[in-house]
Amino acid sequence: MDSKPEVKVPVRLSTRDPSIQLEQEPGPLLVQTTLRRPQLSALVNSLLRPDDKPIPFDILINGQFLRTTIDEFLTNNGISAETTLDVEYTRALIPPLNVTSFEHDDWVSAVDVLSVSSVAGVWSGGNVQSGQERILSASYDGLVRVWDMSGNVLATSDAPNNGGRITSLKSAKWISDKKIVAAGMDNTVRLYKYDEDTRTIAPSVELFSHRWVVENLAVHGPSNRILSASADTTVSLFSSNAKENPAPPSELLPSSNTAANKRQKLSKPDKTVPARGALTKLSGHTSPVSSVIFKPDDATVAYSASHDHSLKTWDLPTSTCVDTRTTGHSLLSLGALPKLNLLAAGTSARHITLIDPRASAAQISVMTLRGHKNAVVSLDADPSSDYGLLSGSHDGTVQVWDVRSVRPSQVQGEGQLGESMYTIYRDSAKGRPTHSHGEDVKVFGVRWDKEVGIVSAGEDKRVQINRPVGS
């Protein structure tokens, strides 16, 4: 019986990483269609660094990760073996391992990172040094804390004197190395001054605009702008320079009703903190607004996601909604992949929808990322890749995605279907399997920083840091 003839296909190697480019373009190479990723990675290493320790590479063909043999890839995508394939090699993503955890007294709702490469670090004008990274955490106990990388609490805010209302926080951000903003269940956005020398977090102004819980915050340091998303269905725009904001609406102040005033008199006396209102309020959503972000390359544009299933685009100078994209599910979180002109929206239906917000986009959902077993409530982009995404879910996991890891979806309107690269579990679960409801280990917030790694916060009262070994 004759053996199956050997089939070869021409490939052209390339990479977008200047540090691993071939010195000379080898031209089209003929390779066997039975090869898989490890063999192609070995081929690249033999051309790039034959005498050195090999680098593990991921392989993309025509923009898609190779997870099968070349022959199966060609068959699945209807490509002829005579076609010259564009083969891109990139450093393989190393599984992120748990490095440390910082324990709190209550649930941790949000985290942010101050480092040399973080946006707030860049906005700080060189004041942040390598090795001086700081973690900001917001908790359901109503306090914000600043941590060093050894797990030491450098500073903790005082409980606000707000008339006895619930103070649990939902969101907190670094604006610069000296300025923090936080907000939550008492409907108030608070600015704090952080002093590294005295290790204090002092309130500098309270911003009033919302009637219900503030779910999420976005900041843009260069323009001194803050966006807040609220369960009252609105988005508000503030300035981080207190004097630029108008007087607050008197009916929203804690002392505006008799009961609150009595509670405030009985509570601990506090230094008066200035109160201000919003520069503008954006109305248009019909259900709670869960998330808001500035457009990465234009801070005069904002995007908001809501339980009303819609993603709205706002022109901030005119306070106008210029576009609405309606999806099939409640949207709970929002992130941006700017180089791809895509927004990522986490849903109540356990998946992430990638949306092209440009008016010229032909379809709403470009891609759907599936892998979580519960609501996706927090998102962040990979600081080292245009294609990487991080998601946190109430299923108790953090998922690492590369939007090039795709396959065709069988569901109409979903676009391509993306698959998770890695799953990060809560260290507090100690290896126990997590259920879809994520009892005691729900993830509430995630942040991905080039220096620190993957930072996540959750119901287990911990901030957890994961990063690849050797990074």
C-alpha cells in the first residue's frame, strides 16, 4: 500500500517585534503541511538563533493562531496548498503564575496601578520611578488604600463624614502620583490628595451629580477630566481641578434632609471638604450605566455601556450622544483595543462582545469571546500587545485573551468566536474548583500593568498579583 505523498506549502516568515526579526529575509520556504506550532517555532529558532537557547514562539497564519497542523488549518479555512502563507511568529505568552496577595477586611471592588508605564505614571511627568510601583485598592468598607509591592499598606483614607449613608466603594483610579479619585454607593465622587512622604490620603473635594450608586470612573490626566457612570442612568463629567466645577445641586448634599443632618451631627466631627457639581451630565441611557471610558486617542469623546444593552458614543464638548449601538444583552464592563479600533464590552450573558464603534462599521459585533461562566464585570487591555485583553468575572476567574485566537462562529451576528488563552484562578480557592456562581471568589476588578503584571480584586477580600515567571 502506497503511503500518502508528502505535501509541502510555501510560507513567508515575518514578525512585528523588532527584537526578534531575522537579519535577512529568507524568502518563501517550503514546509510540510504536517507541521504544528512547535515544529514551526523550532524552524524560526534555527534561522534566528541556531546556537542560543530557543525562544518559544506562537505562530499565526493569515492572522490566526495555529492550533492544528498546517494541513488541518488549510482545510478548515478553504485554502489551497499552493498558496503562499503569511506566517507571523511572536513570543509565546507564558502562563501567568500567582506572585502575591494583599488581604483586606472586606470585599475589594477595584484596583489600579501606578508605575513608570501606567497612564497615571506617564501623566505624572517622570515623578514615578522604576521599583516604586504602587497599588491602589477600593473596598466595600468605604476606604481606599495604597500598597507597595511587598504588601505593606502605605496609606489608608479616613471614612467620609457623609451623613450616615452607605459608603462602600465601586471604583477608584490614580489620576497622578499625587491625586486619586474614588466613588461608590453613597452617590459621591471624591478626590483625594496622596502624599508619599507623610503616607496620607486626604479628601480634597466631593463631587455631587448622581442620585444613585456610582458604578464606574474614568480619568484623563492631561485634560483634568473625570467621567462617572451611575445606576441613575446618567454619565457625569467633572474636572479634577475643583475650582473648575460649578456649585453642587443643593438637593444632593448629605445635609439636605433632616434625618441625614441628625446623623451627621451625631457622627465624628470632620474637617469640611469642599463640595462641587458636574461640568455636564449626559442623559440617554434607560437603565443603569455600568461602565464609561474616554476614547484612547481623543479625550473629547467618551463611550458608555449600560444594562439597557446599548453602547453609546458621546461628544463631550457638546454633551451630545452621537452614536448608539444596541446589543442583545446587558453590558457590564467596557475596555478599548485602540490599535484595532475595537471596544470590548463584558456582558451579563457570560461573554465579551468586540464592537467597532466607528460609524462606518458594517456590523455591531465583530467578534465574541466565550469562556466565562458568569457575568464579565471588568476588562483591561494588554500593555505589551495590541491584541491582548484581560477580563474578570463573577465566576471567580480572570481570563487572558488574544483576539487573534479565533474560529468561525456558528451563531449569526456573533462575528468570529474567540477563545481564552489562559485562566487565572483565585489563590484563596487553594485549587478547589470554582462554580459558575463564584461563591466567595467573585472577581470585581482587574488591571494589567507592564511592570507589575496582572492585578485582580474580589470577593475573597484580596488583591492578587499574577505575572509570567521571569518577567
